[in-house]
Amino acid sequence: RMDLLEDRKILPGLFFSLVRALFSSRRKTIRNTLSAFVSSVIIKSKPLDTVAAVLRNTGISGDRRPETLNIDEFAALAAVLEDLVNCG
């Protein structure tokens, strides 16, 4: 069953590509798939440092699997990643 958001939120631009990337590898942790996403799409150098910072800023454990995240957590990850891209 899919619940619709009552108040439509504006999602970060990276939201859908991030969700797609996190679900692309079955049975992987968020840390592993996020690292691959960051290194291939966003930041080429030191992806593990970037991923650690993103997870720390969002308060999300890298040991979780993507299917355990809710929409707000995906949005928070995407927002922090966008901030990194926009601020350098």
C-alpha cells in the first residue's frame, strides 16, 4: 500500500536519482551504495569521506538498508548531497 503525502513537499533535485541508485544493488547497505553513487555521479575524490559526512549530517546509520528509509530520510540525504554539490 502506498500512502500519499498530505502536504506535497518539494523534493531535492537529486532525490529520484539517489533513490534509484540506492535500490540498484540488492542487499547492500546504504554506506556501500551511497559511496558508489557519490563517486560516479557527484564527487570523484574521497567518496568515503563524503559519505561519512552525509550520514553524520543526516543522523542515518550507514549499516541500514535502503528499504528501511522513509521518504523524509531519502529527502534529507538528497538535500545534504545537493548542498555539497552546490557549495563545492
